[in-house]
Amino acid sequence: MSIKTYKQATWEAMKEEMLRDPTVYAIAEDMKGTGGMKGQYTGLGEAIGDESRLLDAPISETAIVSSAVGAALAGMRPVVDLRFTNCMFVCMDELINQAAKCRYMFGGQGKVRIVVRASDGILKMQGAHHTDCLDAWFAHVPGLQVVVPSSPAEAKGLLKTAIRNDNPVIFLEHKAIFEMQGEVPDGEYTIPFGKANIVREGRDVTVVVYGIMVPRAVEAAEMLEKEGISAEVIDLRTLSPWDEETVLASVKKTGRAVVATEGAKRAGFGAEISATIAEEAFRCLKAPVERLGAPFVPIPVAPNLEDLCRVLPGDIAEAARRTMG
């Protein structure tokens, strides 16, 4: 094990996969200048000995993604970085009508092996144009796989799996997570899609989260422990596929559930989780499922209003207390 930042862990994953497979390349705006929005590609070309596999792109998400879809159909494995999830609105035809559907429409003959990295989430007065959490959008689309890592170690293992995947993968990275530090296993490892991680075991209430909400849920669990409430924290890791089995087994054990996301509560992925719990574990519930998410408004730039949109550890802890009565 070694301590790395999230940015370093994903850089390492990119390096290992590009050295392992010559069909992997990366494309983004300002790739050669700043090394991507967070500098997460800086020095990568030199490390693999081939600068040509890091492509600078014009400020056109449509051009970036459409070229990557074509390259993937021709046998390449592009890793696309679109900076913000909001930028994905302008290339939805390429992502939804082309990347997600080709394999199905042509009987598996056309595989779009593409990874689309994009930053999301609320961070420091970035306003409505740069703060959307679109995980529920993409999890709703058949043919796409959706990944939301929560730590440096998870990011490395999931990114390596994503690059090796034969399906298009939407890899969503919270903007606040790039400088997060954590232990990362040394050497080769991958993390399978569709297998949740029980971050913390508990007996009284199940807290289901992913991405930036995982460390917040752990903090909430530590607060609850001081009150004699034992919370089990589950990190989904991937939303499509998502690990229903692990979540339901936990809820049947604890009898209570809190589902917390940073995206809008209305029609968010938390609704999918909550509905599945209600359908499959209703008779085991000792209290209604508590669902947390952002209010149904564009995220404001004013700090005092922006703070009202965040789901924080205290909110998760209070929801857990409500389930305990």
C-alpha cells in the first residue's frame, strides 16, 4: 500500500493501461497544455514514451465524442475527458444514440469501447453551468455503464476495469475528490462492476451512498456511533449495473435504510434504490426509507444558497435518527 491522491491514482491507472494496451489513447481539451482540467494527465505521454497517444481537442464535445466513437468502432479504446458533466449535454446524440446502442443494433459486431470521464458535483461557487450531477440520466440509458468512484483506491481499480470493458462507460468524478488522499494497493488490481463495497458494518440502519457521499456517510456513522446507533455504510461504486443483492441483504438485516445522493432528489438515482428496497424488502422495514438529495433547483452561485443544496454528514445522521424513531 502507498498513499496517493485521487489524481495520482487515476494517472497511474492510465499509465498502466496505456502500457498494457496500445489501442488505449486519451483525448481532451488542453491535454498538452495543463494536462487536463485538474492536471491529471500531466507527464503521461512521457511516462508511456508516446506523446501521440494524448490528443489535444478543440472546444467541441460533439467532435471529441463522435471521433472517439468512430475510433472505438475501428478497434481503439479511447478515454475521453469532458471536464464537466454539463458539457455532456451537447454530445448526447453521440453518447445515447450511437455509443450506447451500436452493440445492440448490430448484434455485437460494433463495440464502442469508450470511457468518458467527467467532473460533477457542487464545489466553490461554480454556478448552475458547472455543478450538475447527471448520474441518474446515464443510469437510465440501456447500453451505458455508469461508475462513480469514492476514493483513490476505488478510482484506480474502477478506471482500469472501465478501460478494459467492451461497453461504453460513463466515469463520473466529483470535483472535490481529485486531491483526496488514501491508501492505494501497489501493483496490478481491478475492481469489478456491479459489486458494492461495505465500507462500514452496522446493525441498526443501512446507509446507501456513492461517490463524494461515501466519506460523508462514514462521518455520519461515526457521529451516530457516539449515540449508540450502529450504521452500515454501503458504497455502490457503480450505478449501472448496481448491486441490489448487497443492499437488500443489508436492509433485511437492519430493517432501516437511508439513501443519500448529491444530485437532485426528484427523479434521482436515490429514487431507484428506494423503490427497489420498497419492492423487495418492504416486510423487513421497521421505518420508511429516508431519501436525501439536493432541492429541485439549479445550483446557485451564492455561497449561502449553495450550502443549502449540499447533503452533509449532519443531514445523513438526522435521517438515520428519524428511522430509529
